[in-house]
Amino acid sequence: MKNWCNKEYFDITQLDILNFDVDKFNELIQRHLRFVPGLSLAVVTEAGVYATGAGRKSVVDSSEVFPETLFYISSLTKVMTALLVMKLVESGVLDINESVYTYVPDFRFRNLNPDDRITLEDLLTHTSGWPDLVPAYYATSNVSLKEHVYEELSQVRIVTPPHGIFNYSSANYNLLGFICEIVTGLPFSQLLKQFLDSIGMSQTHYNYQEAYTLKTMAMGHNAELRSFSLSPHIQDHPGFYPSTQLLSNVLDLSQIVRLFLGEGQINGQSYLNPVTIQKMMTPKVRVYTNRGDCYGMGLCLKTRRDPIVLHEGIGLGSFSRMYLIPQRKVGVVLLANSQLYGLTSKITHYLLDKFPIVSNPMIYRGFSPLDSPSESLEHHQFAPYYFATNGQPVAAQMSKSDDGWYITLRDLSTGETNEGKLINNEHNGFYTVINALQRKVGFGTRDHNGLVSSLVIGTIAYTQVDGLCPKVLSEGYKGSYVGFLEDSCQEMTIHFSVNPQEELIAALSKDNFKLVPIPYLKHTFASKIGRVEFLAQDGVVYGLRISDVLRFEKIA
């Protein structure tokens, strides 16, 4: 047995499970190291934590990865924030059924009426209707969480109807984090650190510069055809502390797994009520990704076969995954310093499937599949088009033929169209296959006439529109704009011009692409780099935002 920072763990080769072949496991690890420079892995059972590391922290040196090596965990941060919120709920400080305005009365969602009610549960379950946000992670930012809420989140539009549709967004958790600050009077980073320290996660933090200087962190890598290049250093973004910014390792994250499997207890000490853990692991809304069927509070849920609780973080050259199977009382944490993560399922399932099913009262019941098309879709009315809410210039269209329903996706910037038949699977609901990719399909709320307000195809929500590509006067948007993109540490210039067809064209580096007017938004366009909103005062354009947060200033 090994000991690190008062955490005892075993080497993973000591894992005592049925038919565990150490040689085969090591072969899986070595195969995975063709796709990532380094990884760290922990298996959590009732008997203890079993961990290992493999590969290198960076392609520029030979430092090895160990179980204690820190990784950027991206969106896995949201699980910690959700636990903190639920701890405050247990303390009576927060109520997830209360409106956001109860706690932040001077904040307003940009395009909702003041009496429209978005609750803390809507934020926890990603059903507020906000789109996802990405800052310029490699560019320096001094925006505090409070400034982020009032100056940036207040400008983010709700893009899908609140309450009913899952639309994954870091904005939800950033606002939750600020609400935690409001009700406790403590900075979010300090508040979360106190909670994490209390459950034995003392090495989890936001201190990038210390991690870089002491080389305790596995560096993120961009990957292409099994070759790796080092990602730039991540900069401090306090506004995104609640959603994406933590550094952690598999030993600390094993405490989270133990907390869930122990129904709020670790080593017999209670940190959360079992009812709270049950609520977090209860399906609240359907999702249509391949990583889950439903979402609870801060957790994805797979409800077919063995119910699985999971969350992942993907971005900035790193990958993180937490997988739990309550029915088998086992969990796995995997961290890697590249986003080429295809083999992680083979590793996690190779381990998890070897544990026997045990009696566990925590097992939740998943949603039943959607009704068959013959029964349900015949009573649906569809809008002429549905426009992608993620800022991409893509529209979806539903149509019915003699042999069933079809979905057509049209790239409005290139004119390319692709079609897939809608198929109903009695276990998984609707899906379609477009460009050889299988995508789950869901339908939003209907009005009194049966008109469907939104479609969800895979990870993307689409909102109803009556027409596409409205005519706009593009001359006022011409010029050069300077700023930072999400994946660059270099200041970049985007040039906008108008072609003979009076379409707005962007030039970025050596790439030219068309912008498509979003039918229901003024001064806003969809593009391959996201939703572009031009900013004007007294009729004069002075800048733009990309996907609500990335700010560019007009220079010419």
C-alpha cells in the first residue's frame, strides 16, 4: 500500500477482481499511449483505491505521470460545484426551487421578461436555455466572477425555451458559483477550496502558475495523427472557476467517487445526506449525446443496462472522465493530457465489467423511450426550419415520405445538404444517421397547435424559424477587428468584407468564410467560428462578440 497526502492507495496491479489480466491491462495502457502522451487512472472499490500513471507529462521532457500528477479537468469541475451547491441547500442557505432573481435581484437574463422564472435547478440541469460559452483561455483575463456575471452573462441570450430542453452551458454553473458567493459572502474559489479540503481533496486547486513552475501538472497537448504539440499555458479566468478551471489528480477525484458510492459518506464520516446524493443521481431531463441518456444535477446518467453515473471534461488539450456504476459499487477516474480519448471506454469498461452486480438501493429508474413515430409524430406540427443555436450556420428540416420521417441538415454557408431517416429504437428512442454518424434526436415543447418549438440532434439544439437568410445591409459591418479566440494566445485580426452577392465574408489568417444572418437576431450572424454579434452605438459599429464572450474591437 502507498500513501500520498494522507491518502492510502494500492497499485492497480493489486486489483483483486475476476479474470483481471495484468498483462492485457498493461497492453491496453500501452495502446492508449499511442493516442495520448500520458494518463493517470484510479479504480475505486469498497476495498480501497487502486491507481497508476503511465507516459509523460509533456512531449518536451521525460517526466513521468504518476497518480498524484495534476491535470486540467475542464468540465469535470461542474461536479464539484454541484456538490457545493447541494451542501448549501442542505444547510438551508439555498433552495434549488427558488428563482435566480431571489438571490441576484439586480441581474436580468437578456431576452426574458422580468417575471419569467429560471430556478437554481434549471441551472444545475442545464435547462435554463443558455448556450455554451468559451473564453479566450490562453489570453490573460482579469474579469472577476462578479464582473463576468454582470458584464458578460447579462448579455448572453436564452436560445431555447427554459425548463424543458437540455442545452449544456458553462454559463449555468458560473452563475451558480456567483450565487454561492452572494449567500456566503466568500469568494467562490475560497468557498470551493474549503469544501474540497473537508472531503480530502487538498491538492485540487486553481493555481496554474504554481503547477507550471513546480512541474506538478501534465501539460495539455494538441493532437493530430498521433503527433503531439504542446498547448499554450492556460491563463487564469476567475469568471469560469465554477465550470471549467480546476486542476486535480485521480487520487483527489477518487474522493468524489467514494462520496457518491458511499451515499454521502467517506470512511464512515457523513458529508452529505443520502437523499441529496439520490437527488443528484436522479434523471431530470433527457439528453441526446452518446455519453448519456439523461442529466441529473451535475451528473450525466446512462440508464440502459447497468445504470452509469458519469461526467467528462474535454478541452485545452486535456481529457477527464469519472465513471460510476452504483449497481457494482465501483468507479473509475481517468485523466489524460490529450483530447484523443477514444480508447478510454475500452479501459474503463474492461475494468468496470469485471465487478459483479450487488444489491444497492441507490439504483435509479431511467426515462422510458419516446413513443413510436406512428403514435407520436403524427400529432406533431413542425416549423418550416430549425436553426442551430450553437452559432454554426446550419439549419434542420423535418419532412415526411411514404417510408417515414426524414431530417435534412443544410450548411447555409456552403449550401451542402445531408439527409437521414428518423429511426425509432424501443430502447433508446429516436435517432438518425447522417454522414455515417448516428445521432440521437429529441423534440422540444409543443404549443396548443402541436407545433414543436425545438429539435435536439445529437449535442445541438435547433430553434424554430419561419425562413432562412434574411436580407441584411452588410456594409456597416465591414472593417478589421482585433481580439483573441478560444484556442490562441496570439492576438488575431478578422477582416470583414462584402462580396458581389452582398454577403458578409470573414477573412481569418488564410481562411475565408461566409457569415449567415440569424433570422431572429439583429446584428448577429452564424459562422464556422461561432455566433458573431456586432456591437454598435448611435448606429456606428465599434466591435463584436463571438459566442457571447470573446470580445473584438474594431480598428479600421
